[in-house]
Amino acid sequence: MVFPMGGFSLIEVSKVRKISLTLIFFFLFTCAYYNTFYHAEKHFKNARKIDRSSESDAPNPRAFGEYDNAIKKASKILTFHSKSKWVDDALFMIGQCFYYKGEYLKAERKFKELIVGFPKSDLVEDSHYFLGLCYQKLEDPLKAKKQFSQILADPQKKKHKMDALFMLGEVFFQDGEYDSAIVQYQRLLKEGAEKNISVKAQFRIGECCFLNHEYEKAKDAFSEIEKLDPDQESLFKSKFKIGECFYLLKNYQKGLDEFLNLSKKEEYYKYLADVKLKIAQGYLFLDKIEEATDEYKKITVEYPKTDWSAEAFFQLGLIYQEKIYDLSKAKEMFDLCSKEKQGTTLAKRALEKSADIAKLEEYQAELSKEETERSVKTLFLLAEVYLTQMNQPDSALAEYLLLAEKYPESEYAPKSLYAAGWIFLHLKNDTTEAQKLHRRILKEYPKSDYAKLASQLSESFPDTLEYPEDIYLEAERLLFEEGKIDSALSLLKKITEKYPESAYAAKSRYTLAWVIENFKNTGDSSAIFAYQEVIEKNPDSEYAEFAKIRLGLKKQKKEPEAPPATQPDTTDTTEAEAPSAFEAGIPFAPTPIKKEPFVYPEEMVDLNIRTKVRFKIKIEMDGKVSDTQILNPSGYYDIDDAATQAALSTMFSPDSIEVILLPGWFLYDVEVKPPE
């Protein structure tokens, strides 16, 4: 029997209670995971606030804790509430956190999870956009372009259209494709983007033209920014670049006027030091040395112990060195620069400049003494300092020509004539005078090491001439590639007899002894006599020192490890192996400006070979490597081949090598190690 209760039966009341409990449980459950997401979102917003307040574009370490908390909270949604409607939001938030932390590979995985797992989510377009940003940061332009282009190709995707257009331009810009970048930025401007992004795009157009060395177009592009009502910083940067463009267009007065106008505006006060450096530079361009000097001196007083004052001291050093010719004052300025901001690249350059002046003064003092055999080399070194360190080619030219006239029998005479010809050819664009000197080398010094170089640059190219370098390289080839020992020895002997004044004479004599020792195995004293001949015939050469080591007449000291303070030093010096004949006398290449990585052959990774392949590389006048010869191979063809490709693709700065050594051969090591 059912008893009625207030119009409801007991069964009905029971049903109501069950429904109510279900609703309450569902409500509490829903609140629980919404509450989790709410707290995740709160941490994320706090992190973004910290990042936006930072002046740097780099991830802010102070925000990392908040991002990590957001990731932990959002991850609970994925773990405990995987069927809830907040899963795609949680994935997107985690992806953003990883992106803003700079962990782009982790971010990529989360955005991909969202796109694949929730294809109908309204966050898919956002995820494609952020994927493009990840690939841009990872320097993967192909994938970045694909993501941004995908957004632009879909008319339904409008949320990130302008951002995607700008970022597509950024990818092209980052990849050095400046013309393609300009197309995207111009398209963005045509589409009517908001002011902030339009200003950025217009500035980028100017930068693209600037980097393409199209300074007139760059100036016009930067001038357009003022019409877009930009913020104060963007307007300043555009006007600053306009001034730089005028300088590069050699319209120095207009450039100077632009910077003078900037210096008068109070709103740009925080940029005043940069502007003043450019004003001083403008005076220098206009050959107003006194005004430039005064401006740089003011900067050193007004901005002490800053990058600006260090730059001003350095420029003052150059002015005293190259314009006023007061080397003592120039050295003082360079020394002040090195102390102003110690440890910086500029400070190191200033120290080098100061050392160069000290070296120059030392050579000048030595030449003022009584003339000796040593003064010939000193005169040549003085000329080299003028040319390579002091930026005074006219002074260098005078010293080179003086040496050739005063000491025509010296080994430095053809070398000086070649260097003088190089100055005429590359710095004065006077091919007539350069060829006169080249023909003079061929006529007066046909057996010198510079005859071949001169003949290559001269209109007359005598086919009948033989050159010590070519003969030596042929001896090398015959020995190592064909195993013709006697033929190699014959050519080496020919160099010592026919070209006794060549630098290759001493080298060939030492190589000849080394080949006898290592390849002939005569069992008699032939190698000993050959090394003794090096010492007798070329006593002042480095090869004589190498020969003494081979004969046991000299020990080459290795640096011993420092013994503990409580023990006496009982470390003996040990005899070091003299260099291989085909390495001796060859300088090591300087640090390259472009170093191609060694690409480990995939099929050999399991062998885990770690070594160095030593090369003899030929560096040309432009710093490129034109030829290679392996001196110390790895023993594996594929590894040697990969190392050769790396060596050939390496690029050097010609400024880091004495001009007289180019083109020339250098030692260079390619490190071989398997990938991580």
C-alpha cells in the first residue's frame, strides 16, 4: 500500500531524490574539473603578465614557475577528466606554456594532438598558427611556411589571417629571402592590417631593401612609416635608419642633418648616445676631423664606462692613427678603450690595435739603427703592419718598393714586389701598375716562389716556366698516390738544385731526408747525411731545427704538468717527434668564419669512430677553399670523403691571414665524431 505524502507518493519522492542526487553529483563533478581548469588558466595568465612586463623577447625565467603550475593543473584535466569538454582547451594551454618557455618540440606535440584528436575544435586554427610559430623558432622554414600558408589558403580561417601573413614574411626574412618577404609584407599592408602590425611590416620592408643593399628603396620605405602614425620608438628607429641610408648613399650632409634633428628632440633623449655616435661619424665622413674628434670626446665624458664611450675611444684611436698620424695618441685612445669595457670584442680589438702600434714603433726604431741583414726583414714586416693592421696602404706601398730597390738580391724583394702589385690591383684598381710589377717579377725573379702567382695575374703567361710549388706538389702526388719513391726524390732534388733561393728549397731538402728515412730503408747513413745537409745548407730555417730533432741533436720540450707544491720538480723533458715532412713549414689555418659541420656517414654510425682528419687546404684570396689534400686519413673512405666535403665548404676571412700568404696552403683539421 502506498501512502500519499503531500500530493506525491513515496515512489515519486524516491525518484525525485535520486534525480536530485544525480544532478548534485554531476554539478559537483563538473565544478571539480572546471575548478582545475580555472586554476590552470589563472597560472597561465600570471605567467603571460610577467612575460609582457619583461623588456626582452626571450623567455622570462620568473614566469617559468607559473607556466609549470599551469601545465600541472591542465594535465590533470587530460588524466582524470579525459571525456570533459575542457580537454582541447587544456591541450592548447599546455602547448602555449611549452611555446612561451621556449620548449618548441614539446609545444609542437601538444598542438598536433589537438589538431588530430579534436578536428572540429574551434582551437584548430589557433593550433595551426602556433605550430607555424614553433617551426619558425626551430628554424624549419619549410614547415613554418606550410602552416601559415594553410591558414591563408582557407577562407574560413580569418582569426589569424593578418598574423599569418606577417609571420610568413618573417619566415622568408629569417631565411634571407628578402624579395619574397617584401611580397608578404606588402600584401599585409594592402589587406588593411591594424596599425601596430602595419608599422612592423613597413619597417621590415625597409630592412629587406637595406639588407639587399638597395639603400634608396630602403630610405623611401622607412620614410613611409611616419604616415602610419607609429608609436614613438618605431618612429625613432625609422628616422635613425633613414640617416644610415643617407650615409651609405654617400649623401653625408643629409644623413648628418637627420641625426642632428633627432638629437634636438626631447622625446628621443634615451637614444641620444646612439645618435651622437652617428653625428660624429657624419663629421668624419665630411672630413671635418676636428668636429668629429670633439663629438667623440664629449661622448667619453657624458657616458663613461659604457659601450658608447668605448666605441668613442676606439674611433678616436682610428682618427689619430689614420687621419692625424699621431701614433702615440692613437695608442693612448686604444688603451683607454680596452679599459672602458673590459672583456668585450671591442676591447680585444683595441688591445690588438695598441699592440700593432707598439710593433710598428719597434720596427721603426730598429730601422733607425745601423743597417744590418736583419733590417731587410724588419723593413718587410714594417710594410706588412702598415698594410694589414694600420690601414695605411700608401705607407705600405712605399716600404715595399723601397725594399725592392734597396735590397734587390734579398729573398724579400720578389715578395715585396708581389705585395706592391696586390695593393695596386685590389686597393687602387690600377691594373697597369700592377702588371708592370708582375712582369718585373717574371723578368728579374723567374725562379722565385712568386713568379707563378705573377704569371697568373699578368697578361703574359709563359707556359715554359716551371714553379717550385708545382714540382713539390707533384713529388707529393707521386709518393702518396702512385708510390713512386725514386721519382718523388728526383723532383725534390731538382728543386734544391734549380731553385736554391726558393722557400721550397729548404723544405724539399728536409722532405728528401724524411722520405729516405721512412720509405727507402737503405740500412746505411743516407738519411743521416741528408738531414746533416739540411743543417749545413739551410742553417737559419725551421727545417734545420726539425732535422736536429731527427738526428737527436736537439730535444723539443713538452710542457710538463705542474708538480704538487710539496714535491720537487723531477719531471724530465721528453723528446717530441719532429713534424712530418709534408706538414713542416705549413701554417695552420685561422678560425673559419663559416664552418661546415662534418656529416657522419649514416651506415658507419655504429662503428663509433672518433678522430681528426688532417688536411692541407688551399685558401684563395676571397677566403674560399679551392683544393684539399689529406695528410692524416681516418682509414675509412666514406669518412675521409665526408671530411673532405666539410673542408671544401669551409670559409675563412681573408683579413685574418697575412695578405702575402694568399693564395696559399694551410693545415686544417676536421673533427670526426658520431652524432649525439
